[in-house]
Amino acid sequence: MAKEDLITSIAKLVGVPNPGLGVGSSVSKDLFVGVCNRFGLDANGTMPELAQRIVTAANLPYRADLFDSRLTPSGGGSTVTLEGLQAIKAAIDKLRA
């Protein structure tokens, strides 16, 4: 599934407006905040922190080396990868069950 499709699917699953894909394939932080709010999680922090919070809330493993940019040589920007979005969707599926 492409990044844009995952964003659309996640937004639909949690009932938030679809932020779409931003410039440079970026994902809006609003999506992560919306997911956190939907499941009663703390919505403060960077996008990688929110992604990790969402995934671990579903008792799924979080791999920062695959799911976000924090462990890249540059430290990244605050980016969540396609694999990270896939992990968030899996977490949402589990949290909704």
C-alpha cells in the first residue's frame, strides 16, 4: 500500500479529516494527533514519538530503525516512514478490535 493510501485509510479508521500527503511525501502531524486523541493517548511530542506511542499502545513492537528517522545519521527531521505508517495501521486495527 502506498503512503498516500495508508494516510487515507488511517484517517478513515479513526474518523479524522484526511490530511493527504504533503510536500516531499510528508505526513501531517494532525493525523498522528487525531489517532492519539481517538484512543486516549497523550498527543504531545514529535511525530516519531506519537507513532511509537500508538504502536506500543497496541502491544506491538516499535522499531525506530525502520519506522522513523531518529536513528539516521542526520537524526532525521521528525519523519515517519512507510513502514512506520504500516505499523500504525496495524496498531489501529488491533486497538479497534
